[in-house]
Amino acid sequence: MEERDFFDERPERKMATLNCPHCQQSAEYEINWLVRTKKRNVPPRADERDRARFAKARSYMIRKDDLLACKNMRCRKRFEITSVQSVVFTE
């Protein structure tokens, strides 16, 4: 079985305050995340190895955005998101 069989996926947007490295201006940005929530029960076609993997599985979020455009009209340069983790466990 694949890892996706153990989780329900849904997109989510969260706000974060980030600083542009070019113009040094702080602003609120929406960051896209993929939220994977662990299912309540083991899928029916799982064997013993899959049941052990399911027992260890935890719900988590993956950051989908790597680059953002600065909101300052004079700057508008793209910059990498380095201050926000790329994977966050939610349990």
C-alpha cells in the first residue's frame, strides 16, 4: 500500500508575516499547505506490514509554496520562503 492510502488530503491556506530580503519590508502572505490527516481505520486490504506502518503514521502538513512575490509595489521581486518549515506534524 502507498502512504496516501493512510491519509485524507485537503489544501489549506495560512497567513504568515515574512520579510522581503531585497527591500526589507514586512508583510502578511498567504502560504498554501497540503494537510494530510490520518484516517480513523486501517484500509481493508492492509497486511501486517501496512498495519505497523499505519500505527506509526501521524497527521502532518506540507508547504506547497517555495517562492512568493514581494507585496511592495516598487520591489515585486520573488523570494524563497526560508523562515517557515516545509513539513509540520499536527499531532
